[in-house]
Amino acid sequence: MKTKIVRVAQGKESTLSHLYIDGIFQCFLLEDNIRQVKIKSKTAIPEGKFQLKVNTTGGMNRTYSQKYGEMHKGMIEIDDLPTFDLVYIHTGNTIEHTAGCPLVGLSYIKKDGDYQILQSRDAYRLVYPKLLAAAKSKDNQIEIKNNFQF
């Protein structure tokens, strides 16, 4: 499975992206701003090719197990990132809900110069099984690239 994050727009402190799996648009993603110098918990992950893996440890994993029951098999982690650890694809609506992790949503708005995503839990239920399959596949790579369109 080929998994790709394509960044399409930047707000004052936010970045809006599209998530593709096997060339098909899945949902919107929200990240922190792209910065040349990393500011802890306020910087989007870098462009490049990285590995997806399933992380079954930690408090976030327990929380998602309770929220999503049998569907949840572990957090989908983007691994092997330089200067970033424990980067998960998860739910949330604003940049206050992330510390460098991509948040999923089915739609978005722009408010006060920043992007927000909506219907995050619905998006998570939709994309999680596909991301889980991608993370468990032989080709568990994710590509992240900037392609600002608006």
C-alpha cells in the first residue's frame, strides 16, 4: 500500500494536508506550521519517506482502546523521523490538539487565519483500518511532501 501526506495550504500556525492511500484521497489532515527550526510541540514533521508502524504501548493507546474498542489494535505511528518521537495519526480539531502529530478530519474550515478540521472521529473510524493495513504491510512506507495549492 502506498501512503502519502500531501500538504496543500498553510495558515498562520497550521498546515492543511490530504491523506492518500494507493492514490485515493482518504481525508484531510491538520498539522502544526512548517518551520525551518523545530519548536517542540509546534512544528510539522519534515518532508520525506518514513515508516508506518503500530505502537501498542503508552497512555494514548489505552485511551483509544477504550474509545474505539475492538477496532483499535494500536496507534498508527510515523517512525524514523529525525528529531521527532511518538508521532501518531490521531483525532483532534485544532492545532491545540496536536504536538506535531497529524490529525484526521472529513472537512475543514479556516478561522482567524488558521485551519481547523471537522468530523475527526468519523474520519478516524474510516481511515484507521486502512492505515493499520498499511502499517502491517510489507510496503509500510509513508511519504510526506509539500505541494501548496492555496
